[in-house]
Amino acid sequence: MGRWRPPQPKKSKYITAEGYKRLNDELKYLWKVKRPEITQSVSEAAAQGDRSENAEYIYGKKQLREIDRRVRYLSKRLDDMTVVDRIPENQDKVFFGAWVTIEDEEETRHRYRIVGPDEIEPGSDYISMDSPLAKQLLKKEIGDEIWLHKPNGEDIWYEIVAVEYQAYDTDP
């Protein structure tokens, strides 16, 4: 049995200005603060002598590998991103960056923001533009209805009741 995995589908290259700032801040923190701290602790652990049984040294090297991997990923990903920092002219339609309020059959309302796949965090109201729900919502208008087919075979009906856009912060 090998370690081969099928290639992951390509992620969309769009990101909001807030998401770009957050990822860029993470990259700067890892490179300018966290990595030098870990490098210093590894060099101190290495100075203690035998590295083969030095847990601080081994763990520090592992942390450095993880930081370097994340820095490489963020650097490459941020270079390829397209930052969406404008509100569309037609604010009645659902486009990238919109806050969309939908209502289901039981009149329960849900509010989501359509963002890039790199901005998703568990427990947030953000949904990836690559998700089935977002794909159904994009380019729809207030009053439009969508049907979402769940993996268990159930169909869910939603109606779009509100579309909002927030002003983008233009400060660098």
C-alpha cells in the first residue's frame, strides 16, 4: 500500500481584503516572530550536547519544519491570490464577498458570507465559494429560490431574503 493520494481539486484564487490581510499577518508573524524564537530555542538545545536524546531539540526541529511548510504555502498562495476589494455595482445579486440571508421551509433564517476557501474557519458564518451552497447562491437575486441536494438524498429548499455588502477598508 503506497502513500499516493489523488490530487486535490484546485482552490479558487479569490480572497477578500480582510482575508488577505489576515493571511499576510500570519505569514509575517511566523517569519519574523515565531521562527526566530524557535530557532533560538533549537540552538540553545543543540548546545546542551547529545542531540539524539534531546527532546527540546527534536521538538524544536519539528516545529521549524511545520513553520517552514506553512510559510512556503502562504507565500505561494498569497502570490497567486486575486484580492476582491470592490463592491459590485448591482448589489441585489449575490457575488463574492456578499452577506446572504436565506430562509428555509420552516422559516428559519441563516446568514452566510461567501468568501474564498482560505478564509473558512470552523464556527464562523463564512462559506467557501467552492461549496455547493455558495455555487447555488452565486448570481441569484433576492426572492430567488434554490434547491440544495444533500449527500443523504434529502433536498432542502431555500429562499434568498437579503443580500448585503460591507464597505471594504482601503487602508493598507
